[in-house]
Amino acid sequence: MKWLAFYFRLVMHFINTASLTSRLLAGFTLIAGMGFWLMMDKVLDRVERQYLEAAEEGMVDMANLLAELLERDLGPGGNFDPKVLEEAFVGVKGRVLEARIYSLVKTEVDLEVYVTDADGRVLFDSMHPEQVGDVRSMRDVLLTLKGMYGARSTRWNEEDKNSSMLFVGAPIFVEERIVGVVSLGKPQKNVFMFRDETKEWLKRTIGSLVLAMMMGSFLLARWTTRPIRRLTDYARAITRGERPRLPGLHGSEMKTLGGAFESMRDVLENRESVEHYVQTLTHELKSPVAAIRGASELLQEGEMNEAQRQKFLRNIQLESLRLQDLLDRLLKLTALEKQKFLESAMEVDLSAVAREVCEHFTAVAEQRQLRVKCEIEDGLKVFGEAFLLHTALSNLVQNAVDFSPDGGVVLVRLKRDDEERWVRFLVEDEGPGMPDYAASRIFERFYSLPRPGTGKKSSGLGLCFVKEAAALHGGTVVIRNRGSGGVRAVFAVPG
């Protein structure tokens, strides 16, 4: 299992760091490889079966033809004289052959025959003449004597899967009464040789096809992602404060995406969309801006050692990241608050979304010796937008992790309430709980409580987002203190 875990980590690292083109190619390679493996397994089994079917069909004809010939040579009372068959097999075994059947050169007749009476007693056996007089209770004999189709396949060497010999029985009639059985036997090694050649040819052909498809997919992925790279350059130019023109894009999807970028740019540059938040932003921006300004002024002073300089540079970086996070969250919340309904709603596998959130925070929590206990019920699907649901659930788990003490446990549970037909996402932590004065304000924009241990506050926008996402999905979110300590958050949507 160690190699499997290593392979999984390697794949996840590749997914997180690779380019979109590489991801598309890797995804196609994985899908094509799995499809190739699944298909080849079934195709190869089918190839073997069809070769055996073809061989058996011809033996049925030969067995019945031989039975008809034996019926004509039966003596009075249906007595069988093995002399004719003995002489025939002596002659045929002495024949010199050189039959070239494609890649096979056949030099001898390997067909064998034995004949039994109505009681299964051997009257003639070309392979084992010493067994004449023994009673055969093989499947080909028993079924044929009962008037059914009798056949069997027997390995002479159990360790050699290619040592099988196929036997097909045919009844011998006298006045519509079965008086015996003639059974034809033929080694299948030649059939298996044709089978193996066909399998190798299929592997080479389909493998070459998959390789050609991979190369074609790489070129297609590069061509498909070219407009995305152009849009990325366009977005970066806007981030630098430039006013670039929207690049020319081909395809309706890319044109739609480009139009969405242009519309987003217009919204972000529109002062009216910002004025609504100016007053609330002012208070939140004062602290990081003041810290950055103070640090930069001190850095301009000449008398400062290197340790102090690095300290102030780190402060500038941290406060800048804080500002960036605040603005990113604010933009998401602004867009969400403008929505009156779900714009691209579809059936979402909430179990898969919850499991993905759990897996992410399990890795994050390990750094603080936290344990994220996940109890996810499978197959829970809701109607909504996967992005909004994923972000909302992530915000709830993030809060639980932030307020949990080191070494604590965060419980994440997803289940269906069959009586009310709701799907509930529950998160519990073992933190200090909410103060009474904060219980009524936790969903206010920019309101945040200091985190235990660090005393730092978040942007205060995460729970606002959760509340808006729940409302758009026709659901609710309730956050309360637990009686045993900590906080319980329940995000519920119709299921």
C-alpha cells in the first residue's frame, strides 16, 4: 500500500502544480489507460472464447459424421467392430503432412476418438487402447447418452493452461435408440497459438491507437488552451493597471468567456459598485494600510540593521496579503449578493463536495495536530451550484479549524433527514465557543472574533457568504454554542 499512497501523492502534486494543458493530457491519458485496460481485459477473454467456439463447432460436425458412418457399419444387434477405426487411425497417424495454415505448419493429425456402448463402457480408444472395457463417466458421454449435447474440456497438465483437450460427443442410434457414443477429442494448443497471436496483435494495435490519440490530444489541448493563455495575459495586464484591449478569441465558448472578463472589468471599474462598501471598507483598511505605511517609513531611515529590515518587510508582506484576501472575499460576496437566483444550477453530488472539503482540511489540520473526523453519507445529491456549496462548506470548516485548540477534534458530518427531506452539513469544534454578545452578529459583514492563540481576526466575510449561499439554495445556516463546549454549525439545503 505504500507505493499506492506514494503514487496518489505524486498525482495530487502534479494536479496542483501542472499547467492546464498538462492536466488535460494527464486526464485523457488516465481515462484512455483505464479504458484500454478495461476493454482489453474483456476483448481478450472474448477472443479466446470465439476461437474455442469456432473449433468446437467444426468438431460437432465431425463427431456426428463419424457417428453416422459407425451406425452404417454396426453388425447384427448393434454390435460394434473396432477393427475399421483401428485400421483408419493407424493409417492416418502414418500420413506425412505439411499443411501451412498461416503461421502454423501442421505435420500430423492430432484428432483422437473413443467409442462407448449404452452403459458408457469403452469399446475403442485411439489414445488409450489399454482402457478398453473401462466405464467412462465423463460429461461428454453422460450427457450424450441422455440425449443432450455432451462436451468437455480437460487439462492433461493442471499447471499448463494450454494443455487443454476438447471432447465433443455424438450419439450412435439403432432404430432411434441410443446404443453408444462416439467422442472426438482434439488438443487446443494450436487454437491457443492463434489466440495468443491475435491477443498480441490487438495489444499492439490498440496501444498504438492510444498513443496516437494521446499525441493528438496534446496538440488539441495546446490549441484549446491558447485562448485561455491570452485571457490570462489580458487579466494580468488589468492587474498591473493597464487598459488593454480584449484579445481576439475563436469559438463561441471563448468569446463568451472573453465577454464575461470584459463585463467583470467594467463592474470592477465602476465606482457605483464600490461606493456601497466604501464606509465599511475604510475601517478595515486603516489597520493594514497604517502598518504598511509605518513599516515603509522606517525602512527609509538609514540606521537600521538587517534583522529589523527583514522584520518590517515581512510585516509589509503579511499586511498586503491581508488586504488581498479582504478584497478577494469582498468581490465574491458582492457578486453573490447581486444574485437573485442560482444562475447555473444543476444536480450536485454534495457527498463528493463534502468529502473534498474534508480531505483538504485534514491535511491543513495536521500541522496543528488537529484531527478532522469525517462522517459523510454517500450518494447525497442536491440541486444547486457546486462552487457556492463548496465555498460555503469550506468557510464553515475553516472557522472550526481556526477556533479549535491544538490537538482537538473537528467533526464534519453530512447526512439526509428523510422525514424533512433536507441534507444537513454539520461542523462541530472543541473551541471556547461564542461570547453571548457575538451570537447575534456573526453574520454581519466584517464582524470577526479574535482567534485563540494568535488573537488575529479574519476578514469577517466568510459567514456572510455562507448565509447568502444558503439563502440562494433555499436553505438555512444555524451556528450555536454546544452545551459541552465549542460551536456547532449546521448548513441545511433541500435534498
